Amino acid sequence: MFELTMVCRICRKEIVEKEILDVEKTLENQFSSWFKKHVSIQSNVCFHAIFNCILVQSIFSLLMLGI
């Protein structure tokens, strides 16, 4: 729950920085698309970092075994 609250605050901050008057209504209408855009990008980057780490560990293990 904390993570979602934090993400919502970040979105709200971006809306405020754009000087939009009705922050609550804008947040209500645009949060879903904002979330999909920002979080999916972060998740994709994180996934690739984890995958690369596992791949490197696997290759290292094979090299240590002499395969």
C-alpha cells in the first residue's frame, strides 16, 4: 500500500508542477494511464536488470564448472 501511495504522490506532484487547477479531478482521470506508462517502463527496466544478473551468474557458474 505504501508503494501505491508514493506513486500517487509522484503523479500528483507532476500535475501540480504543470499548474493544472483541478488537481484531484485530473489525478482521478489520468492516474491509470500515467501509472501504466511510468510503472511499466520501470518494471521493464527492473526485469531486464534481474534477467541480466541471473544470466551472468549462470555463465559464471558454467565457467567455474569448466563447461
